[in-house]
Amino acid sequence: MDLVSLHVWRIPRRAVGSAMLRMAFARRALPGVRFGKFLGTGTGRTFGPGDSDLTRWAAITVSDRPVRYPSWDAIAVAQARVDLEPLVSRGRWSGREPFQPTGRKADGPLLAITRARLRPTRALRFWTAVPPITRELAAAPGLLARFGIGEAPIGWQGTVSVWRSATDLTAFAYRQPQHRAAIARTPTDRWYAEELFARFAVLDISGDRSVLGWEHTKA
């Protein structure tokens, strides 16, 4: 069975240059990794170009053994790892279907990843549609953590969110009016050149949950 893990690091501002250097060499093959992406992050408040958080970086991996990142750990002041079981995955990431979903209905916390490569001609329209959705997300019952992710400063972006239960995630995805309207507009507005949505059972969280943007009042 594949091991799927999300690693997140908080670094001091003085180490931002070191983090960017690590990103430049991040595409080197990692032993046992079938799929891996190193990611910049954002606050999750706007998901636009100005939302970046240069003090937090992340990696998502699909592997046949636990993956370690000593070079990232060396510059981090805090870190967290989330071990995941893919339940549902639709779409592609860099032309691949990275997650092999089990289809199981899981109790307990879930993590959702949305990822898209925007069409340049549609990006402005997309960013205009985002603010009402982020306001709904911030107030959504059952939301435990959220942040933005990106493979490039503009146009390659997504979200990570952690939910108390499948019921809470489904309620936000399909019952909140702004988010539901955005889903309905996607096929006609053609915002994305490529997109992926995946839902995971959270098997374990180790480290400092605040690195994930954990909402302590909702935990």
C-alpha cells in the first residue's frame, strides 16, 4: 500500500533564501517516492498572487517507505507531518493520477487537497470569484485548518483543508452558495487547464499543528 504524507515546515525569515535554494534542487529523485511535489504556501485568505507565505513550505509524497527531509528539518523552527489514506481522487496533477483511492468511507478527520493550473486568460476572472468563497470557508463549521499551496507564484495553485468529518466537508462543498456556484461555473468558464481534487482520511498528525494553520477554537 502506498504511503501518502504531507510535510509542512515553518522557517524563520532569515532562512527564506535557503528554502528557495532547496526548492531549486527539490526535483531530485527521492528513494522510494512514486510521486512528489514541493510547494510554496499561502495564508489561505485570498488564494491570489499576494497571498504567499514565504515562511511556510510543504511537500506531498506518495511512496513505498517513510520519507525524511533532513535538509528542510535543519532550517525549520516548527514542522508537522500528516499521514493520509486516499479515499477519493479525481483529475490529474502534472499529467498523472498520483493517488490510488481506496473508496472507503472513513470516520474522523479528513484532509482535502484541491489543485489547479489556471488558464492565463482566465486567471483574473478566477481571482475575482475567490473572495466570497474564502469568506465562506473561514466560517465553515468543522473546518480545523487551511492554507494555500502553489508550485509557482502565479497560476499553479491549490488549497489544503482539514475537516472534523466528512459531513462538514460535504456541507461546505455542496451547500454553501458561493462555493456551489463556483463549481457550477467551472465547466463553462474553463478556469483550469488541469485540476485535481482529492479527499483523504487523516491517519496521524505529528509535530506542531499550528504549522497547518490549525483553528484551536474549532478543534
